[in-house]
Amino acid sequence: MSVRRGVVVLLILVTLSACGGGHGGGTPGAAPVTSPSLSTGVTAEPASAAPTTVPSAAPSNTPSSAAANRQSQAKAFVERQPGTIGLVVRDRTTGTVWRAGKTQATTWTASTIKLAIATDLLERHRQGRITLDRTDRTNLDKALINSDNDAATALWNRYDGPGMLDRFRSRFGMGGLAVVQGYDVFWRHLRCGAEDLEHLMSYVLEKLHAEDRAYLVTTLRKVAGNQRWGVWAAGPALKPGNKDGWAEKPVGGRTVWVTHTVGFAGDNERYVVAALYEQPAGGSLANGAHAVSDAIATYFGAKVPAPVTLP
């Protein structure tokens, strides 16, 4: 080999060495890349590979076969009941709303409207528009825990009850709320549907100030024995709370029983539940309370006939 040819070969070898061998794009002077040894059992990924992300499991809107079967049984049970009954269950986690019966049909609210009164007063107090004193707070407890009518009337009269109705409709979503035809504007003379009560309970759980929401949730979980039916029948494992309503009311020239319930069940109050039941003539408090309780117990897979404590 000539001297000139030897110099050319030497220059080529030096140039190839500076390109980083099999690690294209390396920076001169950078530390060498060391692959894991085979004994570690780890396979190195290419430097350009994006990290693998495993998406978290999202709640499914499709019920399991067991849940679907319970829902089918609950729906069939509701449709067998005489009179007019509507049951709504809203899953706040998935957004799914399940309905059975006539959920938009309206009838006398009975004492379920006391929950709307309490919600309105707590919100107005929070806004500084009214000031609830110790007597008012005691009346709130009585109206919710014992379903005390005198306590509800005292709050209604003191804080402009008729003026609450527009807020019930516009803020709480109770679009079907109305005064029973032929009656004056009073809390005992109102009518609504199951969906109106579901909207009210959803407002409490999702839009009310956290401290006021906590008060209502805690209070509805400790209702007296005369309200341990309806949503209560979901069973103690689901930590239910409810406001029930029951009364004999005139409908179509006859006196009939209405037995209603609104509340929540499940961890973090996952399920909003509302049921209204207007029985035909000849019904009873016991028949109505057991009917709405058994429908709800069936939906949640609790004991049927549901153990209830009647007023």
C-alpha cells in the first residue's frame, strides 16, 4: 500500500468511530448508553417509545345481569300496583336514570315538600337573606326527623312560604309543582311528581353548600320510626336517608291514601330515589308504605317483603 492510500484509510476509520457506532444521532462527548444485562430479565424499549398509559376503568352505564334482573322485577312489581305509582332511581356516578310507572304524574306532595322548605331556608340563610335562630333550627329538625306538621307550618308562615314556590320550580327543578286546584297557597296543598322530587334531592346533593348538604344528609339518615320505610328499604348496608310523606287526600271526589318517599342510598349518596304512590279508594297507609318499600327493596336487592316501621 502506498503512503497516500494508507492515510486515506486511516481517516475513514477515525470518522466512523466519531458517529457513535450503532446509536445514530449521538452527541460527541456524551456518555455511552448502557443496555441492561440479560440477567435482569428486563428488555430495553427504544428511546423514542412513548410511555404506556393504562386508562382507569370508567363506570359502565350497562347494568350487570343481576342488576338488570332486579330492575325488571321492580318494574313489573310497580306496574302491578293499583292506582298511580311512579319510581325514579338516578345513579349519580354513571348518570343513568331508571324509571318505572308514571313518574311525571302529579298528586298531593304530603310531607315530602318539607325537604324543599328546609333546602330553601338553609340556602337563604347561607346567602344572608334571612337568619335562622335556635327555634327555627329546632323546627327544621322536627319537620325532617319527625315530620312534624306544626314545625313546618311555623317555618312556612315566618319565612314567606308562598314566595318559596317559584324557587322550588326554578332552582330545584320541580317544574311539575303546583297548588292543588281550589285550594289556597299552603305547603299542605301542593302537588308534584316523582321526577320533581328526584330533581329536588339531586339539587341537595350536588348544588347546595357543603355544610347545608351535610346537615340534610345526616338528618335524613336519622329519621324517626314513622319514616323508616320507602327509601329506607334499600337496606342498612346502603346507608339510606329519606323524607316520607303520607296522608289521606281528596282525589276525584273520593278520599285516597298517598304514600311517598324521597332520599338517597349507597356510598357517597350515589343513588337518588323518589317514589310517589296515589292509591285508589279502599287503600291504606300500610298497603302504600309496603308497596313503595318493596319496589325499592327489589331494585336494590334487599329483603322483600321489606321490614318497615309504619307511622
